[in-house]
Amino acid sequence: MGNTLVEIMPKKARKFSREEKVAAVMRMLAGENVTTLSAELNVLRKDLYRWRATFMAGGPPALRGPGRPPAPPRQAKSGAGAAEALQSNAHRRIAELERKFRRQQFELKAIRKALQQFRRRRNDLG
């Protein structure tokens, strides 16, 4: 059997940073061919579509980079006062809404840019 260990072992999957994933998704939203993009980045098409769906659902923060995800925030100890817990929850909710607002602004900007490119291409054709 002429197969060496190197020939038998599959290639190790490449890990993409959040920025690389966002850049790939932006290229998809701009209308770039997914098959060509997949070949260029050496990533499966299904992964590109998954990244796009994740991005559309949660914006750039939803696209995790390589590594372990951050641990969930710890709950306040039972000895903490009710007022402090309520204030902490309010601050957490405000931060969550601010993140959501920024994500929606980013998505809107991306959609406007893709629409602008689409209109430009359509005008160039006809």
C-alpha cells in the first residue's frame, strides 16, 4: 500500500477571523459569485451561506472568530440587594439594546451599499 500518512489524513480546516467572515459576507451581499468566492477563500459554499445567515440574524458580533466563545456573565450573588440587581439588569438591557442598534445600523449600511452596487451594475448594462 503506497499511501503515506500525509496522503491519508484530511487537511486541517482553516480558521477565519470575524473580520474575514464579515468581508466574505459583504462580498456575497454585493453580488459576488458564491462558487468563485468559495474557491478563492478555500471554504465550503455551505459555510459561506451559514455565515451570511448568521450575519443577517445577529450582525458582525454573531460571527465568532476562532477560539472558545466567551463565558456567559455571572449571576449576582443572592446577598446582593434587590435594587443593585435591578440596576444591574437595567444596565445589561441598555447595553444589549445599544449593541442591537449598532448592529442594525451596520446591516442597513451594508444593504444600502449592496443596493447601490446593484443599481450601478444595472445602469451599466442598460
